[in-house]
Amino acid sequence: MEFIGIIIFLYVASLVWDEVTKPAQAKKFLYTKVRKKIEEDHTIYEVQGEGKIPNPWGMHLVGALYIYDEKYPVLSNFTQTDESENSRVFRSDINFGYVEMAGNYYPSWSPLASVILEGIHHPHKGDRKLKFTIFYFDNNDPPIFRNGGVVSGQSKIFHISESIKSITFDDLGYMDEIKNENKIKPLIIEIAVAMAMSDGSLDKSEGNIIKQWIKKELSLINDTKRKAKLKTILNDSLETSYKKISEGKSFKNAIKKLNENASKIVKYQVIELCLDILSADGVAEEGELELLKDLSLNLGLDYEEVQKMKDKMLLEVESSESASDESIIGLNESLSKEDKLKFINQEYKKWNGRLNSLSTDDKRDNAQRMLDVLSRLRRKYEK
């Protein structure tokens, strides 16, 4: 018995010693910090993690990243980071993959997620303290989130990590713009209908994109009276805009009023909505591409930024056979021959660099089509 007791003592002692000698990162569940990175085109906030991965057993672990300004969630400017089909609240999922056992850890600060500043819509203007919050759970048994809050399955969340980052916003936030929402949002619908009908008709898939946008906007409102009033205004705007554009009337006044009342962030959201409409039927028509170019210029937006947004869409759709090569790449016809060639060569270099990094055959095929378009244009303007 004495011998067995010695063995047990040595075993327990080794476990204790193992815990003592483990680095601090292996003992504390994942904690995070946010680091600002300035890149050529964007400001990025990178969420980094260090410490023990919070899975209690083997599972497909996911972390859902939300960002809050006090009680208000940050919204997404891009549909790819919408919380759901019915919510514009920003959410970015961190896929850890299948983690076989508990106890794995990040020994040093490692990147978990990146947030593009231009891709989010903040609640308030000024110096703000944003809370970057990650909820960790089993992908096969997730909690239910709605508008940034957990509405079901709180116990399914194994760990929550939070980090605060001070950010200054020069533009008005979405809560600051509430007083103008009944004026701005109908204008957005009118422009969206004009984009949808630029080929002469309102396709069902394009109409559904606009209806879905209305649904998302209404989902953000908790006040029953305010929601009911805005719903009536937006539905009326959809009906009157359809009639107006069907009769061939101009929507330039809508652009003028939007310029007078909307922030730059809202204007980029208009472009994002128009891109969703443009890609709804899987084909980019020349009229739609030309209208997109004119719209971005009339709204005073950075055309290079709009080009980047359009490039993502072009990877998902085919260009109409009737669309000109110039309209597909967004070539400004007023440029000199020399500047046109410079633009074409820059675009060729960009698309060629992208080709081998794309994840699907369809995207690679669409990228190759863009290279073919640019090759034709280069030959045309080199003559």
C-alpha cells in the first residue's frame, strides 16, 4: 500500500507541476485586442487573440464577432457581413474548424478577424469607444442571434471575449440620421427602382432585392409607431417610383436630394444596394453598368472605391453579350487615349494577379473573361 501511495503522490504531483509550468496563455481562455492597420486603400481593425481556445470538447468551433457602441450594434455596409437575410447588423464569423480536444491555445497574439472601417456603419458621430465582442460556440449547436443580441441558447456560448477600441467618426452615424430617415430612405428606393428598370422592366428577382432591403431597414426599429410609419412611407415610395420610372420620368431630383441630406456612408450603401440589384439575375447589362458609373459620379463618390465594389460583383455574374467592353470595366470615355491605356493596363494587372487566388471555377472563369475584355480593349486603343 505504501508503494501505491507513492505512485499516486508522484502522479498527482506531476499534474500539479505540469499546470504550474504551463505558460499563462494556456491557462486563460482566449482574450483579444484590436490593432489598427492602415493599408493602401482601407483602414483595417484587426482582432487578435491569445490564450486557451474555449472548446470544452472536440467540436467545430465558431466565433461570432459583433461590434457595439454602448447599447447599439454596428451595422454592415456589405451584404456579405449582414447578420442574416433580415438584419443589417454587422456580424463576421471566425471559423476555427474542427478542434479535436480541449487545451489548445495561441501562445502569442494571432489574427482572428479583420474589419474594414469602410465596411461598417457606426451609430454615432465623434470619438467613440467600440466594443469588439466574440461569442464562441459549437457550429452544430449554435445560439440564435437577432440584431446583435442573443435571443435563444445563451447557455450554448462557451466563452465571450471583449476588447475596446477608440475610433473617431467624422460622418453622422445611423442613430444621428433618424430624424432624416423618412426623407432619405424613400430616395434610396427611387434610385434602386431606377437601377432595376434600367433595362426596361422590373425583374422579379430585382424587386425582391428591394423588398428585402426594406425588410432589413424595418427590422432595426423597435418603436412600433415609428416602424409602422416608415413601412407605409417605403411601400408607397416603391409603388410611386415604379410608376414614375415606367413613365420614363427622370430620377435626378432624387440624387440631388440624397446629396443634400445623406452622409457618404449612406451613399455607398446605395451603391451596394444597386450592385445587389445588378447581380440579381446573374447578368450585368450595359444599361445597368452605365447607370452605376453615372450614379457614383453624381453622388460624388470615389470611383476607384466603387470599382472595387463592382469587381466583387463581376466575379459572381456574367456580363451581357450586348454590353460594350468599355462599360464592363467602367472605362471613362472622356479620358485621353494614353490615360485609357494606362487604366486598362492597371485593371489587367489587378485581374491577372487575382486569377489564381480565386476559390471557385466560376469566379476564375469570370476573372478570365475580364482579362479577355481588357486584352481586346488594349489592342483597340494601341492602334
